[in-house]
Amino acid sequence: MFVHTVYFWVHEGTSEAAIAQLAQDCHTYLGAIPAVRHLWAGAPANTPREVVDNSYACGLTVILDDREGHDIYQDHELHLQFIERNRAHWKRVQVYDHFDG
């Protein structure tokens, strides 16, 4: 299993509606890519622990079968549309990919 996790920080002044749309677009656009097995997206849980970073606006975790599925996901038209639709709000994007199993 290939786990693709992304955190999005947005520019100051980005509306709550735009942040909500970012999370919804994760589901609508990215969740429709055939290589995606599971997808979760949303706001930080704001758990108050020293080791937890709650500074991002939206987190995304995508489960794919393998690296090939990830490569299909990255090049898929819906992924490119998602980026084009949301990138203007992003100040920073951080990606963590890992294998499970």
C-alpha cells in the first residue's frame, strides 16, 4: 500500500469558504481518480500536544495500491484540475509519502 499525505498552508486572508472548498475538492476531484482506494481530507484536529503541528489549513491522506497507482494519480487530469483550481490559495504544501506493509 502507498500512503500519500499532503498538508496545505494557505495565505493569510484566505476565506474559510475557500479552505472548505479545498477540502471538498480533495474529495470531489482527487477521490474520483480510479487509482485512489481511500481518501480523507479536512481541517486539523487541533489536538493540544507539543509534538502535533496544527498550523496547516487542510490535511489530505490518499491510499493507493502501489507506486504505479501513485504515478497514475499524480499525472491524472483530475489531479491537475485540483491543483489549478486551488493553488492560488497555497502558501506552502508539504508532502509525505510512505509504503505500508
